Amino acid sequence: TKREDIRNIAIIAHVDHGKTTLVDELLKQSGVFRENQEVAERVMDSNDIERERGITILSKNTAVHYKDTKINIIDTPGHADFGGEVERVLKMVNGVVLVVDAFEGPMPQTKFVLMKALELNLPVIVCINKIDRPEARPDAVIDEVLELFMDLDASDEQLDCPFVYASAKAGYAILDLTEDPQNMLPLFETILDYIPAPEGDPDADTQVLISTIDYNEYVGRIGVGKVDNGSLKVNQEAVLVNAHEPDKRNKVKISKLYEFDGLNRVEVSEAGIGSIVAISGIADIHIGDTICSPDNPVAIPFQKISEPTIAMQFIVNDSPLAGLEGKFITSRHLRDRLFRELNTDVSLRVEETETTEAFKVSGRGELHLSVLIENMRREGYEFAVSKAEVIYHEDEKGKKLEPMELVYIDVPDEFSGSVIEKLGQRKGELRNMGTSNGGYTRLEFSIPSRGLIGYRGEFMTDTKGNGIMNTIFDDYGPYKGDIQYRKQGSLIAFETGESITYGLFNAQERGTLFIGPGEKVYSGMVVGQNGKADDIEVNVCRRKQLTNTRASGSDEALKLSPPKVMSLEQCLEFIDTDELLEITPNHLRIRKKILD
Ligand code: GDP
């Protein structure tokens, strides 16, 4: 049976192409177009505390009403490789809207998510947004989108997709550029016409596959998924089963059930097939669990959550330099924050280490961990991290296997040579080379994850910020042998309060470095490229009585990032007057110098 009153869609958009504006406009206008406002079983959200505190527990889903149809809009994660999240999210929908800026055209960053949508045979509506821009070039952008579709092996039906022109900002969509713009109605109509209604058997036993987990400190874990078969009712007895855990059979009772409405969730007493629901009150609910009727539990297959490939130590900063902004963090704070992250990020692992001051955090590639680090730093946590290490496996014969990634790069033509050279040194194998739009070269490599560690920053420098790099885990493969980096390094300087200390820092080892004479040890953190290509921004904080072993958490980590200490005399011969650009108590900017 089809649920004609529901459409489940995902929106794919490059950042700034107008997804938020578009969804806001759909929300706003759906109020006007909504015909059937009263839904009998709908009761108002009872947990007012959450709303008072401004916490949206389910920020990722929105629902709008058009005519008698409810359109569930699901946000897609930006990166395709954080443990299969994209696939799981896309499994809930029957089609996607690809939003593309009418001037910029399709951007490679959204390519992976689009590729996954095409692979799952989802129909795509292309929404060329910002057509009000004076420099808009909608026709050329349509050609670029079609080229991208062909590039990604879209099917004939997918290539025959509808195009809608829009100005989310001005609040209209049109199907033809000569049309008189009025409102968003043409987009609503296209969604209703072109995206199939969800299907399922309403009389069958209940099956709800949990696709994402949300977390809220008041209600705990919240499972979100689509009702595939049967229905879900409050007070219903059910069991949780899981396709990858044959022994799992947890009896549960559905106590709270929600659907989405606008930006809110509303409590409902029952949900039928095709409905996207949120369930709270089940502490032990996990991604991939199927909620089933107790008498006939059949788990719905889902793509297994991918294993971490890379690990880093997160180390407590026990004594931030005076004036250093950010929380004073204790090991318990860091621990709580990291373990809390596990509630929503299933491809992350956090482990205790021998010391209470360091935690081993493993994830899907360096980018995955850097997103977490960045989020935590924005929240005000100050901590050090070790260099990333890859997680090796062994095959049956005991042969060492290492994670391999595919790298897709778009760079202005003039930089392709240096990218090829650098990745070659890092054991990258060039698989494909072609031209992409407007003076850009597209390169595809297969490379050990190890070879990519620390490369992103260099890549941005080498391409003057104009390169685009996407990576995706490929598979474990035979160890590719040691990587011989060319000897290169940066001169850095630290103000220690009494004097300035200089040190040599290997540019490849983005992460913590330890420096300082004698007992006084200072650690610095390369936190990012600072605008101009050659500047590196360093955050410095002092660690009291730090020994190298404790700093790194383990001997293993120490081997990977040995302390780099040089005396001032040793350093002086390398120092040019313009080396040190700026220095404040907790910040310094230096000019990178390559020493061959
Ligand atoms: P998101 O990052 O994809 O969610 O993009 P936003 O919705 O935040 O939009 C990014 C910027 O583009 C904002 O400054 C918007 O005001 C602007 N914008 C969005 N839609 C349009 C449009 O149709 N026309 C124009 N001219 N600007 C738009």
C-alpha cells in the first residue's frame, strides 16, 4: 500500500547554495497552503522544559504540509564517509532535491552524497536556486549538473529529472524561465508528482528500522526511523532485533512516540507506514535495530556501521597559560564530553588509556576526528592531540593490512603537478586524471590512509586555498611500505614568559609538538592555516612538569611524535627576521620555512 499523504525527501546542497533559506520558505508558505490543519491524534509536546531551554532535540528533520500531504525533509550529512550515515539517512527517503546555486553550479563537495543517492536509484529533482542573482547562468548550470550525473553513472530516468528554477530568497519557484514568478507552489507540486509516496504493508507485523540516534540530556537516547511495515502505537509491546546481532532480542514498550511537524516534533499515539518517527524512552536503542512485533520479529538488513580506521590521543591540558580563553578542563570533563559524543556518532570509538589524562579516540579518517576536535574547541574545550595513527589489521596469514582511501581532487590546472608529486611521495597511486570545469583538473588517487595524515593542510597551502579534496574509505589492503618524507620543517617560536624559544617542527606532523629547555616543557598545537598560504597559526599552552611519556599517553604515541627540541643557538642559523610574524601570550604566527 502507498501512503499518498506522505513524501519523504532529502535535500542535498553545497553549503551556501540556499538550503536553509529554501526550507524556511517552504515552511512559511506551507502554512498558507495547508488545507487540513487538524490531525486528531496529534497532541502537543509535553516536554516544555526542552522548549524553554531552546533545545531542539531533533534538529535534523523538518516536515511541511502541502495540500493534504506531509513532506518530511531530512538533512543529509555533509561528508559521505562517517560510518555509512549517508546511506542510512537516504534509506528513509524516496527521492532527493539537489539544490544548486545558479551562478556557482554544482560543487564537488556534494558529489559523494549525490553519488550515493543515484546508486540507491532515488529520483532527483534539481532545484537551480538564486536565479534572481544578476550573474545567474541557469542554462549552463543545468548542463553542468547533467554532466555530473553522467559522470556518476546516473540512470536514464535519473537523467530525465525535472528542473525547477527558484529564488528561495524571493520565495518563488518556476518551471520555465519565462514564467511569471509567484510562490513555491511549482516546487511543492513537483515533489508531489515526481517523488513516489512511501510504500509498505499496513497490516503486516511492525517493522521500524532505526536509522539515526539523537540524544538529549533530559530524555536520553532517541531513535529515529521510518515505519516500514505495520504500525507503531504508544504502549505497544515490541522487541528490538538487529540484522548484525543475531542474538539481540530486547523486549521494549513504546512509551513516547513523535512525528515531525515544522521544526518541532509532536507526540503522537500512533504512526503508520511511511511515517518518520522518533522514539524516546528506550535506553538501549541503537542504529540498525528494527522495532518489531513480539510474535514475528524480522530484522531489516542495513549497511553495517563502518569500523574506525584512524586513532588519536586526546590529552588533557591541565594548566592553561594565563589568559588562555576556554574551559579549564579536567580529565573527567574531557572524558564526559568524549563519551557523550558516542551517543550520536556510531562510527566513533573512545577508549581509556594507561593514564587518566589521555583518551584514545578512533574514527573514520582524519577528517572525521578533526571535525570533532574543531567542534569541541568551539565549545571551549582546550586539549592537546597526538598525531593520528592508522589502525592496522591482519589477514589470515598474519600479513599486515592497512586502510586505503580513494581521494578525489579538483585543482586549478597549474597546481596539479605539485599535488601529483606530493601524493606520489605519500604512496598515492594516480588512478584517473581529467579536466573538470573552468581550468580545473580532476585527479583520483588510491592511497594508504597513513599517507593522507597531515596532508589536508599542505594541500590547502599548495593550492592557495583553491583545491577541493574529498576522501572516502576504500578497503583494507596490503601494507604499502614505509613512506619517506622529504626532510622539511618549520621554524617556530614560543614565548615562554621569560624568553622566546625556537624549535624545529616537522610540517607533516600536524598535531601536538613539545618544546622547551630542561624541565619547562611547553606544548603547542598547530590549529590551522591562517589565511595566507605560508602562515601557520599555533596555539601554545604550558604543561606543568610534563614528561614526554605522559604527554603522549603511551610509548607508542611517543615514537610517532617525538619531542622536537632545539636550543636557541641551534635554531638561530635558520632564523630570518621575518620568520616570526606575531606573538601574543597564547598565540603566535610564524612563517613556514622549508628546510631541505
Ligand atoms: P545553506 O548553507 O545552503 O543553508 O544556505 P543559506 O540558506 O544559508 O543561504 C546562503 C546565502 O545565500 C544567504 O546569504 C542567503 O540569503 C542567500 N540566498 C539563499 N537563497 C537565495 C536566492 O534565491 N537568491 C539570492 N540572491 N540569495 C540567496
